[in-house]
Amino acid sequence: MIRSYLPHDLLWLDSAAALVAESELPDWLLQHWHPGLPVVVRRASARPGLIAIGIRGPLRAQRCALWADSQHVCRRLSPEQLAAQQYWRQHPRLAVLPALQALQQSHAALQASGLAWGITGSAGFELATGQPVLSNSSDLDLLLRCPQPPADSQLQTLAAALADLPCRVDIQLQTPAGGMALDEYLRSGRVLLKTGSGPLLLDQPQTAWTASRQSQVEQYT
């Protein structure tokens, strides 16, 4: 069975044998990562049987881009599934972490937006694993699934509702061709689109929904 994985999905692998690297793995990865910790799907051009992944270490600077054999994936957790679990409500550090407080306060507005949304970044990783990777200065990273162009009024209403939260909220619109920042999209003009084949600077943001090149589609098998 062939499964598709999208950027920001968290994947659990059954063993370290699943890792495929183009260079020697850093010492911190060998000491820190184990199959009990998820990897995150990243954007890259597809390779048969392989998934582009990233592994994070305990420090912010410790990030490693590599590949995983798709046959070794034993569990997948999407950002939307993570949001639906609402684990932040019982999180022991809710009272001291601005990112989780922002998530608590923004939940109603996100639900009311009518868009499928999910949690990514450090907040998503901590909620999924219990690993204390969030700090008092951490942003809250979210995504909005946008298979079709959303109404500007829909996005503006959401942005206004999230304007006065305890921390910065970084929202990415996930389009069929890649991801773009919500704040850039709402400013009008050029936007940076992150795709599997690299970043693209779009003069017209709507191109993200009209592009038809298969290489830009965010699908990894």
C-alpha cells in the first residue's frame, strides 16, 4: 500500500535502519534521537520509496535534514489530528508557556474560521511527545489547509482575532503548490511560496492555486 505524507506530518519509524543520509549523521542525532521520537516530513523533491524528513535535537540549532524509508513508518500524526486532540488543555506547563496560552485563546477563532487547521513547530512537537522543547519566547506555529483560495474576508477576520495573543503566531497557508505566510498573503503583492523544489517568489499569490506542474504538488510517497 502506498501512502502519502505531507509537510509537517509527524512520523514514527520502527527503527534507526529507516534513516537514509547523504552524509555522516551528526553526533547529537546519534545520541539524542531514537524510534520513540517522531521525525517531521519536510519539503523536497520526491524520491521513490523515500520520505524527506527532518530530525530535531534538544537545542534550536540542532536540525538535520535526511530521508526515511517509507516501509519503516509505523505511525503518522498530522497537524490537524494533533489540534483535534486538544492536549494543551491538560498540559502541565500551560500556565507558564505563552505559546500554549495563545493556542488556548485562539482555539475558538480557528474553529470558527471554517478552515482545516493544525499545529506545527515546537508546540506541535511538545504536544505530540511530551518533550519540553517550548520556551517562554517560542512562537506558536499553525497551518491552514487551503486546497481552494480562501476568501480574503475569512482570513482577515481570523488574523484580527489572533492579533493580541501572548506570543507571536506564525500561520502558514498550505496550498496545492506549497506553503506561504498568512501575513505576507494579506499584505498583497509578492509572496514567498515554499515548494518541494525550493522557494518561489510569486508576483500573484493566486498562482499557488493555479500552478499545475506536478513537481510543485506537496505529496510524498
